[in-house]
Amino acid sequence: MLPDYRKDCSAGWEKALCILTAAGIVVLLAYLFYRSFYAVPLLAPLIIPICRMERDRRKRMCRQRLEQQFKDALQAMTSALQAGYSVENAIRETYSDMAHMYGEDGMITREFAYMTQGVRNHITPEELMEDLAVRSGSEDMAEFGGLFRIAKRTGGNLTEILKSCGSTICEKLDTKKEIETVMAAKRLEARLMDVVPCAIILYIDFTSPGFFGCLYHNLPGVTIMSVCLAVYLSAVWLSEKMMSVEV
């Protein structure tokens, strides 16, 4: 069964690690802002949005990796068609190229292995390509899937159509990759800024023990720290929203 890239395709251990990490963050926040582990149950609901943000990040990275591999597969397939192969044989040739490039366990290699098997079972190439386009969750791949179906069924010059379409899509993916490279640096900066307030509290706490003592275990202090925590979480949420804009 091939994965649906619109969903979280992480392994079970990755999901468990994400939950444990989120729980660790909750415990750390309870210590920093309340100096009480009794606050852990109250902050426990934060595990859900933390895991959700990590899930969205993994989905975005998985889709980007699939798109870049698909770009290479598209170029290989276009070259095979220009060399005179039929669409069915071009798919087999592309599978062989992807196996050499990304290995048998590569995302796009598994997809073209499935397509190759599907062609042997008399499933039309356009159905197989459209299935990948739908599961990918990528607008560019969905666009290609639709054009591939139209070109195959209308009997036009498939090679020239795919070459033109593939060139356009490859340029778009290259542009997206450049933008994502710039965004990756900004995301790292945002992550560092998320950590800074907690690091400052820890630094002052260890270098000047008791400095924050008046802010814990009393109603005014708890109120102030609760407001600070709310502002901090709002800032983290806002930065995540800004950095998760789809290119």
C-alpha cells in the first residue's frame, strides 16, 4: 500500500518521539513559569498543538522531497520518450533511473515501481500518474497529472506536450526550492528566538538563585507568570504561522 502524502506518513517511533518531546516541553514550561510539577496537568493540553505543528512540518518536508524527486523522474521520463520509447516503456526506464539515483527505498522509486507493476497489470499510465498526483497533495504534480491524462487520451504529440509541461513544472519547482532555502534560514532564526526566553530564565535562575523567587507560589506571581506564558505561547504560535506559509 503506497502512502498518502497528504497525511502524516511518519513511522510509529517518530510519532512516539514527538509525543515524548512535547511532554518534555510541557514539563519544562511548568518548571520555568510555575516551579511546580502540579502545573503539568494544566499545561498538558499543549501537547496536542505541539505535536500538530511537528506533524505539519514533517508533511511539508515530505512533500518537498517528493516534488524534487518527481522533477528528476519527469526529466528522465521526457528523455526516454524523446529517445523513442512508448509511455509504458518510458515508465520502466524511469523506474530504473530512479533506482540508481535514489535507491530502491526512495520515495519516487517506490512510486515508479508501483507504476511499472500497474502497467504489467494493464492499468493505464494516466490512471497511475493521476493516482500519484492526487496522493501527493502537490498542486504542481496534480497539474501534471491532469495534463498527462489529456495528452494521452487526445492522442496529441505526447513527447512535446510533456517536454513543455515538464519544463514549466521543473522551473516552478526550482524556484520553490530556492525560496524554501531562504525560508529555512528564517525558520532556524525563529526556532532560536523561541528558545531564547526560556534560556534567559534558566541562565538567571542558575547564576542568581532566588532572583525569581517572588514570582512563584503566590497569587500575584502566578498571575504575572501566567500572563508571560500566554504572551510567549502567542509569540511562538505567530512565528510558526508566519514560517509555515506554503510557497
